Amino acid sequence: MTGRLSGKVALITGGGAGIGRATARLFAAEGAAVGVLDVDRVAAAQVADELAATGGRAIAVAANVSVDAEVREAVRALVESLGPVNVLYNNAGVASTGAVDVADEDDWDRCMAINAKGTFLTSRAVLPSMLAAGGGSIINQASVAAIVGVADFAAYCAAKGAVLALTRSMSVDLAPRGIRVNVIAPGTIYTPMMEPLLKARGGGDVERGLATTLEKYPIGRLAQPYDIAAAALYLAGSESAFVTGSVLTVDGGMTSQ
Amino acid sequence: MSRVAAVTGAGNSIGPAALQSLEEEHLQVGALDLDCGAIAW
């Protein structure tokens, strides 16, 4: 590793598992001090402990990103411990299955709250310290579902579409103030979050759902969390200094068809 | 059989024009708005 994030403080939401955990590991390996935020306090602590054990600076903070008071407290604790946030990765997300005629209202609300509102609330909470630090990079997490329609995924498509549009809005507002805002649109990764969708897609069989999903990927495999973490590293660091408002698809060609 | 159309947000902006267009096409139109009084027939 080459210290591409040396001296930076990064906050990663949903940092306790999947893409978030892979990104926390990569950012720490590149020299960042990492705030691992997760609704699962134990998972966040395990990741932070792992980073600290390998020589990194990391703390765990627990919060539901859709609850403003929890987010503010988590950010306050992070800034107090590690300093102003230079990089925010709004990665926390939940899936929701169902076409629009069968989608559950509570599920819809939860999906919008975690994916879309959570991005808003966490960004808002981080901005004062980021601005005080002279700028930074915000990376939002959308999905291929923000770009193309994915069957039986109505609420998720809507929520990730909101994140994509919010990113463009934020990039315009914040560029003059020294903050870049970009969004990653990952293709399917086999994480715990995806299991309900894969199960539904496979008629109750996760393996069949995986095979059906794989057919949509020209590159011949699904993504690994590291694939997305590497994209986040690019957007976090100075190599992307002129990049803002961009949608970076990391999808093995899924949306190119 | 006549066709039935539903228009949400029918009370202002694009809504009234949409109602008028649909009626001109002889559709039966259901108009929905948070403010019922704003819907002009």
C-alpha cells in the first residue's frame, strides 16, 4: 500500500460488513483513520478492533443512519476521537424486494429511510467538520438499480435512484466549498443484504437466483466487495481531484447492454 | 366500453390540462388532489 489516504479521517457507514468492511480495511491500509459506523454495534467494533490490531487508527460508532440524533451523536464521537472527517462513504443500505403491486409499505419506508434519508442525514451531520477541515470527498452508494430497472426490486430502485439524484445535487452545491461528491453504482455482490432478492429471484432457491443473476453480467462473475472498495478509494483520494457529480458504475458491464 | 383514467395532482399545474386533454379524448376521468376544491371540472 502507498499511503494514499495518509492523514485523512474517513467515516464509513455500514462499515461492519460487506462492502463497508472491505472499504474500511482498504482505507486503513492506505493510511486513513477510520470511523466504522454500523447499526450493529458488535460488527462495527469487530472491524474497528481488527483495524487497530493491524496498526490502524479506528473507532466504532453505532447508529441507525435514518435517525438524526443517532447520526449526530456518532459523528460527534468520531470527530472528538479522530478529528474532522475528510472522507465520508455513505455505504449503509438495505434491500427491499417486491414489484410495485406487491411491495410492502413499511418495507418501502424503511428502504427509503436507510438508503436515501440516511445519506442525507449523515452528509448533513458530517458537513460542518468537513468544511472546517477545508473540504473533502463524499462518496454515496447507489446501485445498478438506480440506472436500470431490476425486477421485483421497486423500493430499492426508487431509493437508489434518489441517492443518485441527491449526489448530483450535492455535487453542485458543495463543489464551490471544496467538497467533491460522487456516487458508485455497484453491480450485484453476494452479501447478506442480497440474499432475500436472490432467494426471490430463484423461486426460493438462492443458488438458482445466483445463476439467473450471473447471466446478466457480461464479465462472467458477480462483484466482490473489494471491487467496490477500490472504486471508493479512487474517489476518496487525490487521484480524483477533478471528479465530482460522477456516477461510477462498477458492474462488470451489466448496465452497458 | 369507455376507458377510465385517473389523474393525481389534478388541481393545479399540469393536472387541469391533463384532465381537459383526457376528457377531449372521451375518457371518463377520476381526478385526485390533496385539495379537492382545486379541481376544476
